[in-house]
Amino acid sequence: MYSRRIPLSLIILMLLTIPVWNCKKNPITSDPESLTRPVIWLNLFEMAFAASETGPAPASQALKIKNGGQGTLKYAVTADADWLNVEPAGGSSSGQTNEHAVSVNKTGLAAQDSDYTATITVTSGEAYNNPQKVKVSLKISKEPPPEIFVSPQALYFVAQTGGSNPPRQSISIRNGGGGSLDYVITWAGSWLSVSPQSGSSSGQENRHNVSVNSRGLAVGVYNGMITITSSNATNSPQQVGVTLRVGSIPTNNEIRVSCSPSEGRTGATISVPVSIVGNINEILSFGLELTFDSNMFQYVGTSKGSLTGSWAYVDGNNVGGTVTIGGLAGAGNLIPMGSSGTIAVVTLKVTGGSYSNGQQSQIIIRGYADDIVGMKPEPASTTFTYRK
């Protein structure tokens, strides 16, 4: 059989003309139109709810939606389960964030080992990334599910430029429901930290230290947020707001008393505010005594001041011209370092007695206790002049 040998030059030429297939995946490039089209932005892609058969429905949660692209995003929001509801069911955004309440109706749902699942779908025919989906799970149990209880709801720190960090504070977290609560803590604010960062509670209270690092921060007010989350709690997440004020604060550490009006006739009512200026310690409670001439005045009562308006308790007890005054913040706002204002206001009524016109009477504060110990009286007394 005759065969012809193929020249080497022809073989090389044939190889050069064979198409070359690249096994590498071509890079994915976005549609050029995406630069001028709306984009659906969501704050999350998963939601978890928990409830018991006999307990209330879990608290609603927020789904936030906005246009992350160009133009105006018009969208609709739907859920594929009867027990899941989203309000409102649509919206429009040119860049602003819209909040939608996601709620659960557990009527007729029985406890089971597996979670109930559903999907929320956000659709927009004009969006580049249409549609977007959020997975939702609902755990129904026989016993009440865990519930996050955190106290206080806000923390306030004060620091001085160039000075040391303010003392740390704490938050308390416990399970206010059934079962066992497992939670994690995160925070927003580079100057803020919490320790420990997680915990578990079957009802006992766990204390977590909150610290701030004010070094290097400019004068101003800084706002942060502590977030407590749990996959099986009915009210997850819970948040604690944190405020840090950095500035040149006064450190007078003074306490003073005054009266208004400073003169009057029989039957007149006068206010006697007890004030502080530039306290060097935070104030959560205080005690003191205020004395007056019981022949000149009749005690009416004691009320809160401008710095103690949120406090649980500020009151006074009068015995023979000596008012014992006490104050307790409780769940109210503590008085931060460097504050100025009133902590209590005593009201007196002028009786006059046998005093002559122009005669003067002294009202004095003394016996400082609790967080105002060591404050300098400036002044410790005020003078009232009686007029016929």
C-alpha cells in the first residue's frame, strides 16, 4: 500500500491553525446599564423568630430597603407563607432607607422539632439585581422561648481631653423568658468595647463591662451602639445606646444653696434650690441636710432638680426645721462629671412669726452623703429678708 509522508513544515502549519480553547473562566463584568439603573439594597438576608404555643407572638423586626444604585427604585415586597406579614408591601427609594415591619401570626401553628420557613421576596422590574430574597425561620416550642432583658437602656460617659479614660460601666443581661438564652454582643464605635462578648442565662443576671477609650479623640460628642442578639429569643436583637462626651469639663466640685425670692412677706412661697457645679465624680445618689428657722418658715416639700428629673426618687423629710434630703437615680440618668445644675429644690412658706421688718434669716446646707461627699460649699448658706 502506498503512503505519502507528510512534511514536518505542513504539520506545524496545521497545528498553528487549530483554534486554541482557554480553560480559564472569563471574568464576569457587570452590565454597563447597571451604572444607570436602580439596585435593591437590603440590611439583612435572614430573619429568625421564636415563640411558644401559649405565649404571645414574637416582636416584629425591621427589614430595611433602599436604592443602592441610580435613579428611583420602585419595588414590591411579598411573603410566601400565610403566617408571615410585611408592612408596607412596597415602596420607592431614590437613595433613602425605607423600613418595613416584618411580623408573625402564629395562630394555629403547633410546636414542632423543625422550624417553619418562609421567604420574603423584593422585586423590581427596573432593578439590576432583581429579585432579592430574605430567608425567614420561625421556631414554635412548647415552653415559652427565651427573652433578652438588658439594663440599663443607655450609658453616658464623660472624658476630658488629655486626661485618663472614664471609669468603666456595666450592663446586665438575663433571660426573661423560658429555656436557656444564648447570646452574643457586638458594638459599633471603635472607641467602645464590651467584655465578655457572649453569655448564657436560664434566668440569672450576667454583668458585662463596658469601657471607652477616649485617648486621641477630639472634643465632641460620640455615639455608639451595643447590640445583643440571640437566635432563639423572641425579642432579638436588643440595643443599648452609648454616648461619650469629650471636652474640657469644669472641675469646681462645688455645692451651693440659694433662695428665690430673697425677700418677702408673710404667706409668700420661696424656692430653695440646691445646686452643683463641676462635680468630679459621677452622681447616682446623694444625701444632705437643709436647716431653716421654723419660726420664719413652714416646710412645704422637696422636688427634683434640673439634673435629677429622670431619677427614681428625690424627696425630703422635715423635723423641727431640718430637712433630710435624699436622691436615688434608679433607672434614671446618672449625673456625669463636670455637670452644673440643681439636684433638689426645697419649697418653704413664709410665716413671719414675731420678726420685724428687714430682719434676716439663714438657710443652710450641711451633712453631705453618698456621691456628693467632699464637694465644697460655695456658699453653704443663703439669706432671706423678711418684709412686713
